[in-house]
Amino acid sequence: MPMLQEVLARKRDGDKLSAAEIGRFVAAIADGSACDAQVGAFAMAVRLRGMDAAETLALTLAMRDSGSVLAWDAPPLDGPVVDKHSTGGVGDTVSLVLGPMLAACGACVPMISGRGLGHTGGTLDKLEAIPGYAADVGVERLQRVVREAGVAIVGAGPGLAPADRRLYAIRDVTATVDSIPLITASILAKKLAESPLALVLDVKCGGGATLTDAAAARALAHGLVEVATHCGVRACALLTDMDQPLAPAIGNAPELRGALRYLRGDERPPRLHAVTLALGAALLCASGVDATAMAAHRRLAAALDSGRAAQRFARMVALLGGPPDLLERHESLVERAPLVRPVASATGGHVAAMDARALGLCVVALGGGRAHPDDAIDHRVGLDRIVPIGGRVESGQPLAWVHARDEQSCVLAERRVRAAIRVAATPPAERPLVIARVDPAIGPG
């Protein structure tokens, strides 16, 4: 077998790597024999030179097989194993609400999630705003929580796709987040390790997405669906708009509070609700729970309106170390930032456009994201009550509210928000929220 340096040199020069070469390098990532410099060089070589379909499949399977693959047959589960994944956006709390909704509909959801990458938020970071919540658990606890609550939203832990755990962190600080082969392998390595029957991918497209280019987002969607289908999973993808935050809050605690209000029925932002129902319906139909999207929508709405989805979330939180009364006491249990201040609009009119990426980076600058994988984050900070595109504001009314830990960061965030949101006299044309659906060219293999 060639040395790691030789594999790096071949990919650097644009050569196609064999499955054996990729497997050896992934094993070296997992066992630590590849140093951080070599892992970063590999990520950059793939980002610049790309991988074809066979290489991407080999990378995905090698990363999946670097750890355990879950088995659910002893004893069998009561419902189908399903999951969803978002490619990363701003203000995206779908996982927090859809997981328990699916569990309340009879599905089983072992949702392996990640932390924030660049300007995009991370599901685990949001959940860790809950006091005591254990996001990093072993395989046995993950499976126990799924059996008891129907849903477990946790990190991969040391036993599942350990190569991805290391590569994921290094991509964040080496400007290689937007590589389609690396995104595909990273997402599917963890998802395939769950042994799902069905999987839906929410591929974001627009200024706040990891991939801003529509053609690149569509290519990623097709690649994800084809690789997952090749591995025997019933998969599809939805391309969804990310030119503005999906929900009116950005930041870990602000987004968590919004998700809890959604589950409780206090507030259901239309864009968030529409994407959640579309993704959930795709999964319920793919897994055989429902025959039509209309029936699936009805089932999901009933799970919400009856309170059963909220109960599933509360049960999951308690089993993972959080407070059992989170839903009732979230206003006091989820810590708030010391400074909460409105950002007033300089003029009246309609919000015509916004730079979602800049808003995400504003939250990172407040302390709610990471510049380095080991950085601590401040879960309290962020933005909320963001006026959506098309929304009407009067001069002096808030465009958003800043949650900050000190005066200096608050003032800077106010400037960033004003620069990121454009107000005009007339409302903009409406954009579709779900841009397209991607299904496999062939059935599961």
C-alpha cells in the first residue's frame, strides 16, 4: 500500500484514488496515524481536485465503516427507522421539531447531528443550551433513548463514524466546508451508520447556505440521493431556499426557545412550518407509514396539535440528562444574554433582501459560533424577532433584536444587522421555499 504522502500527492495532482487507497487514508484519520496537517491537506486536495462518483461512494463507506453500524433487531423496533439531514443554513431548527413529530407518528428517529460549521448553526450546540443535556453519548445509550422516546438527537460519539468526527472539525478551519464529496461522505457516513430505512436530505440553496450556487446545491442533492440509494436506503432530497433565515431567530438559545414555542403551539413561523411538514411527509411516505403526502401532513399536524410531539421531545431531553419540566419552565431554565436590544430600522418600508450569511457571521462574532473546533461558545447570544423578507416595518421599529454578552459586541452586532437587511418602498416578489425535489434514478440497491 502506498504511504499517506503518496496518496496525498496523487489526489493533489488530480489522480483518481482507488477504494483501497481511500480506505487506508480514512483508517489513518480514525486511528490518529494521519496527523492534522495530512488530514487538512487531504481535505484541501479533495476540495480543489474533486472526486468522481466511485471515489465519493468509497469515501462514504470507508467513513461509515470506521466505526460501528447500528443494529435494531434485538428486539425489533415498533416502527421504521428514519432520519433527515440539513446541509446547513441559518435559523434552521427543523431537526429539533421534526424528530419528535416523526416519533409521535410512529417512526423511530436516531438523529446523529453535528455542531456549527462556519456561519451555519449546529443542532447539538442548540440542544446544549438545555441545562444538563448530554449530546455526546455512547451507542448503547443512543439506542436506549430511541427505544424509550422514539427519538434521540445526539452526536456521533466515539463509536460511530469516528473518521468523520475528526475530519468534520478540521474542515471547519481549513476552508474546505463546501466540498461536495466531503459534504456527501460526512453526511452519509453518520446517517448510514444508523441503518435507516428512509432518509430525506434538506439541501439548502442561497446566500445563507453552505453552497450558495444553485447548480452546486442541485449536484449535491443528486449525489447524496444516489449514494444513499446505492447503499439500500430509500432516499430523496428537497432543495430549499436559504436566502433568509428559516425561522426568525439565530443563535443557540434563541433558536431553542423558538423550537420549544413551536412544539408547544405558541408560535409556528410559516417558513419553518412549511419545510418541516414537507420533509416529514417525504419520510412518512418513503417509510410506508402513509401512502400520500396529504395523509402524512394530517398525521404530522395531529402529532403537533395533540401535544404528543412535545411530549416526545420532553421525554428525550429527560433521558439525555436535561430537566424533565423543560417545556413548562423553558423561559427560566434556558439562560438569556445580559443585553437584549432592538435594532431600529432607519426607514419605513418592506424588507426587500437580507444577507443571511452575514447574519450568521454576526452571531459567530457575538460568541455564538467557533473560529476553532475547540472554541467554547456562548449559547445565550444571537438574534431573534428578525423581520422576514416582505415584512413591513416603520421607521424606528425593530428589524431584529440582539442578544449580547457585553456592550461592545452588542453595538457591533447592531451595525452588522443594519448592513445585512435592506428595506425598500415596495415588497419583493415571492420566492419559492421548496425549489425542487430530487428522487433517485433507480430504486435502492
